Amino acid sequence: MKSDFYTAISQIAAERGIPKEAILDVMEKALITAYKRTLGTNLPPMEVTVRLDPQSGAAVVYAEKQVVDDVLDERFEIDIADAQKVKADAQLGETIMVESTPHDFGRIAAQTAKQVVLQGIKEVEREYIYGEYMDREGELITATVQRMAKGNVILEMGKAEAILPPKEQVDNDRYYHGQRLKVYLMEIRREDRGPRLIASRTHKQLIMRLFEMEVPEIYNGTVEIKSIAREPGLRTKVAVAARQEGIDPVGSCVGMRGIRIQNIVNELNGEKIDVVQWSVDPKDFIANALSPAQVVEVHLNEDDHAALVIVPDKQLSLAIGKEGQNVRLAAKLTGWRIDIKSATALLEEERASSEARGFAEAEQMQTEAELSHARVENRKVRPDATVMYQNHRYGPLGNELIGETVQLRTTSQKLYIYDRDRLIASYILIEGEGGSEEEE
């Protein structure tokens, strides 16, 4: 018949989900400490072991003692005759392990066992919780809201507790006792008080895990999630691609009559989700990322990694989204800086640019006509690297031209200076009187 001790240990192990051997190991370590406490303070280094009978709970202590011919301290020494009963070849000065169980050690063992049950078991339980969850970091966990504490939501996950910090909570979520929800196990910290499990409802990987749960094609790898852009509680964009021909990646994620995507939306308390087709062509990917808006064309600037997207006039507000949300998420999803313009605005800009070019070309033609009929005048470059024209100085032209002769031509507004028929400078004509002029 099993003893009460064995029954109690078995019950604790079953309730806590801890092996009986781990409980016995903790109790034996505690009994070693209790035995050393009976020997007093300032103990010399010595080895002590305790063997605990798992059936009866009886504790036997073995302590290291030195073999002597005259015992002065029974706590640490043993007579050679007694030592040879334990070890036949024991020699003087040798240390041997001797059973040293005190007479009242049963009472000490009982008190220690009680302390272990009240305190030590919890530490063992924490270690086993850490061992159970250390490989589950990054997984989707179903948890139950237990309570609120200083802004944190305390979640119950089986035998473990997890914390949902304020920054990992979605503003739109409302938490209440007993509520069941899915969270992303973001981090497991090993602290002195035990493992600390940090959960998240805002992490992008929560979206990834929910899609893996709801969409078999993503779980088995025939459809791949390429990128995710999320504003928690408001909207998420997910780019998907098929790894196998004949599979519609977007349709697989949405599901028949939208049932798959609706399950994910419900879990996220109504957060909107756009599933778009990923493409190796940045133009197509950017156009898809701006869904549900329609795109006329996309112009890429590879150097600045920027894109100009043209949309129909009626689609402009839809493409930009409320407070710029749609284009902001599209930019995060694709990794490109995106500017959006309506087709009409682009036409107006092109018309204005064309007019500006036409004006510039006309002005250039007029200037060339004036220069072709302008009188050429020679001037020697002064020591200060300037030239004089109509009593005004123009320059500087550069020290290498000092003393050289240059040619001047004028239009109605500007002075052009040439060196051997090569234009080297032009200046707006100065009005009014200047100093004296030296001409050649």
C-alpha cells in the first residue's frame, strides 16, 4: 500500500504538471541545506547528500567526514575503527561518506517538505513552464483574459501567465475577464521571479499566424505571404504570391464567399484587410498595393526609389485614403516612396511645362537673332579680372584672362563675353552711369 507521503507527492505532481522526480530532487536539496543548518555556522567545505525514499518519505543523510584516531568533533570527524566498518581500507586523514542522519531529522524533513510544497514547488513549476514555452516563441496562442494590472492585460495560457503590455494592445480592443482571444507570443524572458511571457496583439506576425491558421495553402507553402503592412486596429495590407501554377493566391486567402478573410477580420475586431497580388515588377506591385483604387500608370524613379502614380480623378481620394492611410500602407508594403496625382493634374502640369519650354525656346531664338546682328567690341581684361562696358565693370572673369583681349556682344538685356569665339560669361546689363571707360 502506498504511503501518505507518496500519495501527497503524486497529487502535487499531477496538479502542477511536474514530474515526481523533480519534486523529490528539490526536497533533497532543501534537506541538505536543513542538515547543514543543524551543524552551525562557519562550516568547512564538505560534501553532503540526502536520499529520500519516494515511498515512505524517510530521509537518510550522508556527510563527508575525516578519518582520525582521536575524535574531537563528531560533526566532521570519525574514528578509524568506525570508518573501517564503512570502508574496510579507510586510512587516517582520508575523508569518507558516512551516514549522519540526526535523531530528530524526521521532524526536520517534515518541516522542510512543507516549505518545499509552499515555496520550492513554485520555482520548479516556473522552470517547467519556461521549458514548455521557450520553443513556442513566435507562435499564435489562444489565451483567456484573467485581470487588468497597471494597464497590462494578464492572460492565462494553461498553467502559464502572459502579459499584454499597453504598447502591444490595439486601441479598438476592449478586454474583459474570461474573454478568449488569440495573441502572438512575442518574447519569453527568463527573470529571477520566473519566466515572463510577453504577448502582442499589434505585431505584424500576428497577421501571418492568423493567415496560416485560416488558409491551408499558406500553411502548406503553396501560397506565400511576401510582405505585410499594418496599422493595428485600422487596416492591414498583405501581399501574396503563388508558388505553384494554377493557384489564385488572393482567392485562396479570401476563401469561398470571403469566409476565410472574414474569420481573420472577426478575430481582429473588424480591422480591415486588403489582400493584394505580389509581383516581381515594381510597377504592377505598386498598382496592386493601392487597391481598391484603380491606377492608370506608374512612373518609377530608380535613383530615389520613388514612384509617381497616376489615377483617374474620381479615384484620387480612394487611392490616398482617409488621412493618407491607403497610400501610406502601400508605401510600407512595397518599400517605395509613392506620390499620387490625378490624370487631370498631370495634364495641367504637362501643359504648363510645355508652355514654359515654348517660352524658353522663343526667348532663346530671339537672343540668338539679336546676337547674330550685334556689333563685336574688344576689351582688354583689367588687373582686377573685369572688363568695362558703357562705364560699368563686369566680372570677374578669372585671373588667367588678365591682360587678354576678349570680345563683347550685347542684346537688349544682356552682355555676352567671348574668348576666341567661346562664350565664357554673360551678365545682365547695368543701367545708369558708371566710371570712366577704357576701350581698345
